[in-house]
Amino acid sequence: MKGLGELLLVVAAVLVFVVYADAMSNVLDMPDVHVSNSSQQCVNVINYAPEDDYSCENLPEIYNQVWVK
């Protein structure tokens, strides 16, 4: 039984690592949307993932908001 407990612990650790790695990948690929501090309007979008093609006219659902002058 000791071997089964260790195997379950290893499987759980691998599962936690995979979920963490996927979450970090999603966060690191999240685009930055630059918003003007004075006009409160989008001025630029920086896409980090190669497949992303977002712009101020086509904002993503989730993004990092960066305030700019």
C-alpha cells in the first residue's frame, strides 16, 4: 500500500504542476491594452501570443490594462 500512496502523491503533484503551467502560460500570453489616462480610450494593443490579432477596435475579453499619458 505504501507504493500506491506514493504513486497517488506523484500523480497529484504532476497534475498540480500541469494546471499551474497552463495558467502561467495563459497569463504570460495575455495582451496589454494601453489606455490613455486623459481620454480613457484605448491607444495601443500589444499582442504576445503569435496567433493573437487584437487591436483597439477588436479588444480581447481579458487583458492587462496599462495606463499611459
